[in-house]
Amino acid sequence: MGTENVGNDVVSRENFQPCAEDIQRWMANAFDMAKDALENGEVPVGCLMVYNNEILGKGRNEVNETKNATRHAEMVALDQVLEWCRHRDLDPRTVCERTVLYVTVEPCIMCAGALRLTNIPLVVYGCNNDRFGGCGSVLDIPSADLPHTGSSFKCISGFRGEEAVEMLKTFYKQENPNAPKPKTRKE
Amino acid sequence: MEPQPKRRKESECDFDSWVAYPVLSNEQSQDTELIEAFAAPIINKKETSRLIKELAKVYPLPGLLHIKRVRSCKDKGSPHPLEVIVCLASDAPVIDHSKDMHISDLSSSGRLNCEGLGDPFLVKIPACPPLTRPQFEQASKHWPTSFHEDKQVTVALKGQLFTSSQKAKMQEYMMAAVAAARAGQQSGMEAVGAAVVDPEAERILAVGHDCRKGGHPLHHAIMVCIDLVARGQGGGAYTYDKYPACQSVLPYSSPSQKQGASTMTTCGVVQDGDSAEESGQPYICTGYDLYVTREPCVMCAMALVHSRIGRVFYGTASTDGAFGTKYKIHAQKDLNHRFEVFKGVLGQQCEDLNRPVPYIKMNS
Ligand SMILES: [Zn+2]
Ligand SMILES: [Zn+2]
């Protein structure tokens, strides 16, 4: 670990992309997490952060137990990545610059901001987040002109999107049978 | 924050030195959009009411209910005291511009009896109803427009929304944020501070400063404050024991506490299981105000939306700011929570934080 060529990190960050099989594999993992959450009555969102073929962060929404409305799965997973770096005395920036977020639902505006600030280069996600989506649905944070807010990042969207929507629908139907048309939400 | 009457120069600062201006939505702050229309003088006053009725039928102006169809042109030296909007330029038949235009060109194949109308001319009229007094004044220069004034917005735009005693309180809260920013700066952080306030109880519930240099790139002052409020209510994801200037205080949860002095506790100690449980929702900042020395970034702005903050006050704008500069997250369409944002509170002192202030002792 920590063997990356840091010297040309700008180039490597921009060209950084895992191969198609890796994306398949890690997204399958994220969907398994979401299914698992659904079966346990939790919001069916799967989220993992992968660096060098290793899962550094595996988040789930912790808003209720912390009473902190910002504890979305992505924020929890980012904390685990930072913790991992701290244990190994690695610079979080150099690690984050080679870390991919795989998540079943589009990150919200806040999380998209956090991903910029931590220099995550790539996010692969399933369905859109119509209510809070920060990667195009409400605002497009990854490609916005925000020179003082970390770095822009790339997104691969729509990966098994319908399946992700279905899981959310199932969850909100269970939670409130009288609910109107379910929306993709992550709270 | 514990009262510290004579701490630093700015505690004597006069609260007339700053003005809090509202950060309005784009719809409220943009210039009036104009569209072209044909107007014509009414040369026979007796035809006026017939003309108005017929025009409403032949050339209705849907979506332009704010436009007054007839205007008086008393100060134009015109021999005819009234002018009327005939139709939008886009509704008019294609016109040969090489010839002078005649009112019969707009008769819509005779459906409009042009009797009593003079020859038409182009005018520009406001496309949308004015939302603020400046927009109304601008719109009225082009064509008379009706205006349903929101008096509070008018007063706020003049910087007169808050009374002197409200400003004194606001200044006190922002000074707590400034003090936290300075304390953070002393421990090597960027000089940004924030405070969450319960405006009903007139109490500061949490004070925090930027903690990024402490090893976490997302510990902006606002994120710290939100977590401190959560911790004050028995939740929280972090401890900030390393930073004595980051503190939370118990919210009022019992009448006995309400009478007592504010109990400031360092964050690790506070446990209050009951009060936050009532709603079952983690919207912990509902009804609270946030004071922050500079305009928040997009992450922090959205964190405040998620936390259902009541109002936000900031000192100075920032380059990537999300409450006015790059975005207006508080007025963003599609988001489920909107709130008021004011800027300029203690503006100069907050601006001064951007300059390095070496070796200022903060002890009191
Ligand atoms: Zn989020
Ligand atoms: Zn921020």
C-alpha cells in the first residue's frame, strides 16, 4: 500500500478508472448490502469505498442513532477511509485520489460536496436521487466550477438503476402502506 | 457562551457598524424580464370600455395578470390621455416593416373593431409580476404593473428588518462565532467559527470552529456545530475534546433548567436522552439559527438543509459560497426545506478573520 506514483497524481487522478469487471463486482457488492439492509428493515442503500482492490469504507445511514442529519452512508464510509489512513499513517489525500465510491443511489448535494473536498475521483451509482441528488438530479456538484471546493469528479450513473429504485419503493411501501408515490430518498 | 463582558476590542463595537441584508432567491433579485407588445393611444375616450372588453377577448394576456392593460400618459405631452396594450408582439400578424404600421393591421381579420384607437407602437412590458419593491420600481418604468408587496422583504432589503435589541443579540451570537474562529486559528486551524442559537430561549446551544487541520478534511465549523448540537441531545458522531472552544450546551428540557444559568459543558459530558426523542426525527436544528463568520460551502449549506435549520446569518461572502455566491441552496427549487439567509452580520470583524492575526491572546 502507498506505492502509488504520487509524482504525476493530477494525470493519474483524471485518467483513473477501474476496469469494467471491477465495477461490476463492486456494484454487485453494494447491491448485496442494499438488499441486506432491506431485509433488515433499513433504508436499502449500499455504499462502499474501494482502494487498491480493498474495501476501506462500508457505510450505512446513521442519522437516527447519532441524531445528526448529516450521517449519510457516504459520510460514514468516508470516515472509515480516513480512519484507515490514520492507522497506517498515510496521507488521506493520496489514498482518496485512488478511491472509488460505489453506491446504489446518487449521492445528495452534501455528500457530493464532501466527495469533492476529499478528492474522490470517481463515483459509480445506481438510480437518481430526485429529492436531494447532487450529481445532476437537483444540482451538478461534481462538474461545477468550485475552485475552492476540492476537485471535480467523474460519475458513472444508472448502474442497475431500476433495481435500486425497486428496492427503495419496496422499502417505503413497507414503511408506510398509505404513502403516495415513493421517491428515491435516502434519509 | 459564558458572558465575558470585556474581552476584546470588538465587544465594544457599535452594532450600527453593520447591516444584515437578506440573500434573496434569483426570482426575487434578478432584473425584470421584458417582452415586446403593441400599444395604441385611445383617441376616442368613449370607446374605452368597449375596447377593453374586446381586447380581452381577441387578445387575452394569459400569464400577464400583473400588467395593467390601460395606462394614462399624462406627462408625455400626448393629445390622448390613455394608451392601451393591444397585443403581444408575438401574437401580432406578420407585419411589413417597410411601411408605417396601421391599427387595422392588428384587427385580427376584423374581430377587433379598431374604432377609437390610434396607430400602434412597440412597448416593452414586464414578463413576470414584480416580487420586490426594486423589481416593481424597475417594472413600472416600462408599463404600469400591479404589485403585491411583501412588506417584510421591502424592509429587509433596506437593512431595517431587525430592531436595535435584535441586532445586539445577533452581534453577541456572531461574536461567539468570531471568538471560536480566533481560538481555532490559535490551534492552527483556518479562522472560521460558527454558533447554533435557540432564538426563542435566546441561548447559544453550540459553538464550533474549523477543525480540518485536526485530521479530518470535512470538519468545517458548521459540520462541527451540527454534530455538537446532536451530541447536546444525546447523539453525535464525534468528540471534540481536543478543542476546548468547540462546545455544546444542554437545550432546555425541564422547567428547572430554564430558570438556571446556561450550563456550558464540554461535549463529551452531555447526555440528554429525552428532549430529542419526542419527534423521533433527527431534524435537530428545527427552529434554531446558525451564525457563521463566512458564507458556507455547498456541503455545509446542504447539511443545514438536512438538519432543518431555521435561519442562517453569515458575516462575509466566500468564493464558492452556497448561500448567495455560487448557489442559493436555501432558496433552491426542488429542495424540501427553505429558509431565510442574511449576510453582513458583524461583516468587518468576520472579514478581518481572513487576515492572519499572529499571537493574539484569547485568555480572559
Ligand atoms: Zn448524502
Ligand atoms: Zn463547509
